[in-house]
Amino acid sequence: MKYVNVIGAGLAGSEAAYQLAKRGIQVKLYEMRPVKNTPAHHTQNFAELVCSNSLRADGLANAVGVLKEEMRILDSLIMKAADANAVPAGGALAVDREGFSGQITDYLSQHPNVEVIREELTEIPDGPTIVATGPLTSDALSAYIREMTGHHSFYFYDAAAPIIEKDSINFDKVYLKSRYDKGEAAYLNCPMSEEEFNAWHEALVNAEVVPVKEFEKEVFFEGCMPIEVMAKRGRQTVLFGPMKPVGLEDPKTGQTPYAVVQLRQDNAAGTLYNLVGFQTHLKWGEQKRIVQMIPGLENAEIVRYGVMHRNSFINSPVLLRPTYQFKTRDDLFFAGQLTGVEGYVESAASGMIAGINMAKYMLGEELIEFPRETAMGSMAYYITHTSCDGFQPMNANFGLFLDLEGRVKKKEKKAMYAARAIEKIKECKELL
Ligand code: FAD
């Protein structure tokens, strides 16, 4: 009998297994816990939430809310369990974590098409396989994937600066210019006076950081230095480092500012910008406060916060197709955080696409690429089409969606993105 191996029963693997099993495909679901644990999981349950119990914003005003709605429409096990185990959390969808993962574990363990095997896989087996072993993939399997994909295509750490939406930048203050006008003007520059820099520096050195977990300590040796650590070494370290103003005169005044924060385009569509040299380990609330103190970024919408943590992921722009299928082996798919999507919901959504497409592959049907108008499709497109140079994991956000046609008022944009996504996903449902 034909079957599919799914390696890892986390957020992505559980969703992928469900999508296969409900389509009549036999699944061997490999999960190494409790035989072998990761440094962050505490139970033997599938789809364990390793940190927060929130699946972030619900409702359609936010891209991750749209993503959840798309998954509900396409019948997601993760969303069914989340909705059934929701706890009060204002505009967010938070869950009773044990009820949530317990329900998923029971459902899959009892499914006649799913055989659960509690074992660590140290290699990718022959035959149809989905690899969904997550950001903390075991060392042996990491080494195998690294060998298979080439050493430059497997990353162990994620050291990223915050990314913001271009639409939220105040262009009355921010200007486009490259240092000494070399080449095409490529950077957006946020100028700071001495007074503004002093206040900002003071806030940064006193801001709260996320405590570093024991297993993550090595990231600071391998990764680059966080901006707050640089700032603590002294004002000059940042003034002669990432905030160096020379060659960046403000065209409005003709003066060189005291300090400059530079923003670099982050996606091909030019809707997202990252803060150059601002990789950080600050708490998310603190990041928002510190970023919004920068002139021109007072209303900045952060679509992805800076992180510095252990996070295994492959170079998807080189290795994967938007169906999450491996480019050089048709019966191999990757899913979850390992592909460079970031977050519980995004991981589960990628598992859904990989599961649906593996089922289609097994049934000899044409695979489906979700359209870029949808949250699911925009993420798949991002991880497979972004520049492979400095590829970093990404949360769902409207900046990744295909642009709306015609002129649209800024305040109406989100609702229009959401309505279009829901319409498109309903069309996709007809093809499943
Ligand atoms: P996982 O859910 O981790 O599932 C992978 C599974 O594979 C695990 O069950 C693991 O035991 C198993 N496995 C690993 N190697 C093998 C092997 N060789 N053989 C068999 N099984 C194996 N995202 C958020 O949205 N909110 C948060 O608060 C959040 N906090 C995080 C905190 C930490 C410390 C980390 C590392 C990540 C966090 N994330 C968070 C990011 C991410 O969304 C989650 O890690 C998410 O669980 C990823 O889903 P996944 O399915 O890709 O991996």
C-alpha cells in the first residue's frame, strides 16, 4: 500500500497529516518526542505551542487573521482545535494549550489512516515524504539536511532586524539617498538631531531584552551583535557603525544629520523595509517603542519583529517551489518553520499546502499554487521568490500580498486585501 511519511508532528506536520488522511492517503507520522526531546517542548503532545498560547490577531484587519480565516474555509485541523479551545484574549485568538494540542493528538492518533511512530528520523527516507521538523530539528537530521541541500542552504540561527510597512513611513521626514550618492539611491534615511539621538540612545540602553535561553547562548557568538549591545558599548559605537551619517545630507536642509537610521527594501514589491544593522533581542513591545522614537517612523507598522534565536531553516528561494515541493525531488515536500515561514499559524498553513499538494501528487492530480492575492499564497510566493541572499523567515503580512489594482485609499486597503483573499480562497476550495 502506498503511504506518505510525515516527519514531525508539530504545527505543520499535524496539519499536513490531517490533509492527507482526510483524502484517504495512508500516513506514517514520525514524532521523536518523548523518546527524544527538543530544548523547548515540554510534553509529548502533537502541535505543542512552545511559548505563547496566542495564535495572534483574529478578524480580517490583520494578515494573520486573514490567514486563519482562509484555513478555516479550507478545513484546517489546527484551526478547528484552536476555535474549540479558545480562551478570552480580546482581539486575539488564544487557546488553552493543553486542550488544543490534546485534541489534535487524540484526533490523529485515532485516525484509521494515520500510524503514529514515536521515533527520531536521522535521514529523509525514500518514498513520498513531508519534512516538518521545525526550528529545533534534531541535530542528526539537521546534519543530514545540511549535507543534502549544500552547506550554504541550511541555517541554524535567525538574527533579523525589524521589518516595517512602507505605507507607515512619514516621507515628510524620511528621504531617499545612497551614501555619497553612489549608484542608484536605494536607502530610505531617517535623520536624527543630537537631541533626538541622545533621547533615543538613553531609551535603547535601558530597554528590556528577552532573556536568552541556555540553548540559544551560542547565537550571540555566531550571529551579529544586537543594536542594544552595540549601544551599551557607547554612543560612538553606533554613531560610527550602523547610524553613521556621513555622505547622507538631508536634501531638504542640505545639512548632514547628527545620526541616520537607514532602511533597506526588503521585498521585490518594495512594500517592506528593514532597519539596517538593527538586529535585536529586545522584547517586542520595547522594539515598537524604540522604533517609533525614530524621526519618520512615529507610526511605523512592524510586520516582523527583530529576533536573535536558534531557528533552523532551509534556503527555500533556491530549494522549493510555491507548492512546498522540493525542486529536485518531486515526492519530497518541506513544511513549517523549516521553510522560512515564521509563527504557529504560518507553520500550520504551510503544512496545509504541503499536505494538500502531497495528496494531489499521490492521486496523480495537478498540484495547486495558491494565488498571491491570498495570505497562504503570498507567504508561499515570498519564501520561494525572495532574494536568497540574506533570506530570513517571515510572518504573514499585507505587504506580501499582490498589490491592489488602481488607486485605493490607504485606510481602505486592508479591508480590500482581506475581501479579495477570502474570495480567492473560496475559488481555490473548488479545485481541492
Ligand atoms: P514544531 O511545532 O516545532 O514541530 C516540529 C516537530 O518535529 C516537533 O514536535 C519535534 O519534536 C519534531 N522533530 C524534530 N526533529 C525530529 C526528527 N529528527 N524526527 C522526528 N521528529 C522530529 N511562534 C509563534 O507564533 N508564537 C510564539 O510564541 C513562538 N515562540 C517560539 C519560541 C521558540 C523557543 C521557538 C524555537 C519558536 C517559537 N515560535 C513561535 C516559532 C514557530 O512558530 C514555532 O516554533 C512552531 O511550532 C513551528 O511549527 P513547526 O511545525 O514548523 O515546528
